[in-house]
Amino acid sequence: MDLFEKKKTKFADQSSPLADRMRPDSLTDFVGQIHLIGEGSVLRKAILEDKVPSMILWGPPGSGKTTLAHVIAYASKSNFVFFSAVTSGVKEVKAVIEKARKDKEFYHKKTILFVDEIHRFNKAQQDAFLPHVEAGTITLIGATTENPSFEVVSPLLSRCKVYVLYQLTPEEIKIILQRVLIDKEKGLRNLNVDVEEKALDYLAQMSNGDARIALNTLEMAVQTSPADKSGRRRIDLKQIEEVMLKKALVYDKAGEEHYNVISAFIKSLRGSDPDAALYWMFRMLEAGEDPIYIARRMVVLASEDIGNADPQALQVAVAAKEAVEFIGLPEGEFALSQAAVYLATAPKSNAIYTAMNQVKEDIKQTLNLPVPLHLRNAPTPLMEKLGYGKEYKYPHQFEGHFVAETYLPEELKERKYYMPTQQGFETEIKKRIENWQKVKEQSFNVESKRKKSK
């Protein structure tokens, strides 16, 4: 679809959604994203000089990606083709590319191809753009709510500038809403709408940075509010709340925000902040996250970040998972909350995690070191004759049920993997290991002197 065709009918088509009608045509009217299109910015200059590079616009819903594409379309002297990855396929892409090739070859006319939700194209479909972007047949502008590092193929990503758009602030949302109320041609001025200031502030705040949500909510509130005797439509806070029902949480269980929020949750637990941990956990629950997923992550953290500083942490986390599986939501929220607070306030130690990684690294470096003979079982006479199990010392036959012995392969016998901290129960474990080490050193010294005397 050519956006210039849309330009001819835009002002007359009042049946279009308000969010669509109110898209600005110039940078002057664009609200937000000052870091990208503010005075003196590189992108602003590129748009005004019609030298737009291939780019990926990455940002949350309603932050202005498509609107910025409209602005570029109206400023550009190029053919501007709007394309949706949801409704279009390879056939349509080929047709656009072929027309772009002819326009460039015969009319020296550039083509800018805007692909909305480009992350919905698979790898092969994205690869199809590569030669044409590289040859300059098209200038590609892709819009996505997903992290392009994961969702856009590397060769295409390397040929595009990535511009990050941020959530609009409540102040910016309010500016957009106020413009709607005074705009006769595209907005609501002709409907004689009066919106209570508190209602505007609430709508701007609760739209969660999404201009589309704000405009759609306002439009519905107006449409469902009959005019009074004076012909005015009066919108108060209660009406906006009723239309909005509740705040729309930005959280896509399959997208980047999922990983952002779970990361914040885990880091809050690790950082011993129970308040933040509860906040991020309920952000996930309110947005429909699987509670078992949350519980599993807490089980992992209990061993990775607490470990033996509080051995009960793992039990609490596992119990919370079992409780949620047993009783479900909403009652399961109590168990999850209890576990989150316990883990957040427990003493922390990553000694288990560190030991585990060091062991793995040594195994990679040394591969299959043989098991020392004294640690091997000798179930047959031949194996016993070969020395299997010879001189093995049974700890329960010694004082304190401990005996100085070497259990690692000869090449690694001096290794110390688990280094308990001074946190929680690990202080007790540390004392035990230190005492055993003293017994070992004394015993080995005696054994060494004995061998020398022979």
C-alpha cells in the first residue's frame, strides 16, 4: 500500500480509528523520541534531506514506530510502500521488489519499503531482502517490538541502523490527548467533548506509554457518552476507568519483556530486596505468567545464589512449587509470596555455583582421569589382585568418623572447589572443612616422615 494514496483520503475518512487519523505528517507534530528526532539529530537530518538509510525501529507498542514511518513517507520524494508481515508474504515482497527495480532503472526513483512487525517474517523471508538492500534497490525500514538481536537475521541487521524507541511518558501521552480534543479535522473537537483534567491525567498514566491505548480508550469513552442538553459530551474519571477496566501490562510471555521482568525478579531476590521481588513477581502473575515457571526459577535461585548458606531455602522453594501445583491460583499466590520473601531475606552464597563451574572446567581440561585404585570396588579376585580397593580406609572405623584420605585423581589432589563463605550456615560448614583439613595435614605429615625414615 502506498502511503501517498492514504494521504489523499486521510482527512476525509472519519471512519478510521482515532489513533490512525491522528498520525502526524511532519516531524514538528511528532511527540516523543527526542533522542532520535530532536533538533540536530542525525535521523532528523536524514529525514529532512531525504537520505533515510535502511533501519530497524525497535520499541514497545504505541511508541511511534509506524507513525515515524508515516512522517518519513510524507517527507520523502521516494516511493513509499507500507507492508505488514502479518498479512503479506513472499509473493507480495517479490512484486514490490520488481516494481522498485524498474522504478530505479527507468525512472531513477527510489523505493522505501516499510515492513511492520518484521520479526514475524521467518529467516528465509528476511534473507530475501538482503541482495536488494545491498544493491540499493530498496531502502528497508522494519518495525518490531522484539529485540532485533534475536528476531532479525544477522546479515540483514548488519545492513541496517537500529533505532530504539522508548515508552512515551505520561506527559507526552497527555500532549497527544490534548491535541485530539482541539483538532477539528481529525480529532474530537466537533463532538464538543469536555474531559475532566483528572480523567486525562489518569488515562495518560494508565496507558503505560502506549499512545494507541490512550487514544482508543478516549475514543470509546466519547462514543459511549451521550451529549447532554447543551450538546456537550462530558467525560469524567469514572467513565475512563470503566472503559479502561484495568491497566494493560506490557508483558509478552514469548517476547523480550518476559526476559526483562524475570531478570528483574531474580536480581531482586539475589539482591535481598523482598519488596522489589514481590513487585516483579506480581507483575508477571497479573500479566498471566505461568506460576509454575516462576516457582521453578526460585528453585534454581535457591541453589545458585543461596546454597548452603541456608539449606532450607531449596526446601521452601520446592514446597512453593508443589503448593502451587496442588492448589493453583489465586491461593497459590500465598505460597509463591512466602517463598519469594524467604529467598530474598535468606543469607546469600554462590559457593555451590562457583565450585560447580570450576569442576566442569577441570573436567574439560583433564578429560578422563583414572579413578585411584584405592577408591575402586573389587568384586572379583582378579580385580583385588590388581589392587582395586587396596588400602581403602573406611571412615566409620576412625575417630569422629573421619580419616585423612585422598579422593581426587592424583593430578587434581590439591584442588579446592567448594569454598564456603561466612554467610549463614556456611560458617558452620567452613569450620568443619577447616578442622578436617587440619587432621589431613597432620596425618599426611606423619605419613611423609614415616616414609622418609624407611
